Amino acid sequence: MTDEITNIFNRSGSETRKRGPSVRVRVSIEEQAIIRERAERAGLSVSGYMREAVLEAPTTRAIRQPRVNRKLAAQLLGELGIVRQAFEDAALARDPIEGRAQYDATCRDFAELRTLWFEVFGREP
């Protein structure tokens, strides 16, 4: 009995899932690229995407999170700060009084965008 319990805990995740046999399909390189892209856009593994497409019903328990290009996301946040600064310079140069009001309103919008950015990437501001 102890060996059976040990074997259960030593299995990898794919060995403990309820999926049985696999089905192999031959596709061209172009078709493979399209399938992978669509699966990623849907937030699914290729297998999950294929099951959903062929069976015409959602069969996947959980949707995997799309990959995040962290370097690009950090760049985007940095660019947001640069755009905010450029807007401030332009608004205040044009009309210091009216420009300040426009700038303050825009800063609130930028703060909201920044907060949304952090939420999307699951980080704290």
C-alpha cells in the first residue's frame, strides 16, 4: 500500500490527468504557425485549442495566462512617462494657465493608465 501511495505522488502532472490516448495530425509549417498563434490568442494550449475547435465545446478546465513580454511591458511603462512629460512641456509652453488645467486632467488619465498597466500585469503600483 505504501508503494502505491508513493507512486501516485511521484507521477508528473501529465501522468495524473484524465486524458487518455493522443491523436496525431500532420499539418504544414504554415498551418502549424496559424494553429499556435490562434491557440495563444485564445489563451489555450495547442491541445486545448484543438479539442475546443474539433469538439465545438469548451473542454479545458483552466485557461492559461498569455505570455507577457516583460521587457516590452517595462518599456511601455517608461514610454508612458516620457509622453506625459512631453505633454506637460507642450501644454505649459502654449498657455501656462489653461495648459496647467489641461495638464492636470491629462495626468489623472495617465495615472489611470499606469494603474491599469499594473493590474494587467499583476503587479503593485
